[in-house]
Amino acid sequence: MYIDSMTITAFVVFAVAMAVFVKHCFINSCIEKDDDKPVVEHDVEPGNRS
């Protein structure tokens, strides 16, 4: 079976695009998980329990 150079190029471009897409989504999901952590801010100084 013969595969011409344009088909090979298309497969390579598709594979690279998928790799970049998956890496981008993985990085975004990791960043979103870090940003979703609840931030608890208290106006009370340490030692004051009132």
C-alpha cells in the first residue's frame, strides 16, 4: 500500500495538533484546580478568639 507525502504530512500535523491540544487542556485543568481552592480570610488576628 502506497501512502503519498501529503497523507503523511496530514497525519503528522494532526498528531502534533492533538498533542498540543491535550497538553493545553491538561495544563488548564491543573491551573483551574489550583484556583478553585477556597480562600478563607479572617479579620481576627491570631490569638484573638472573639
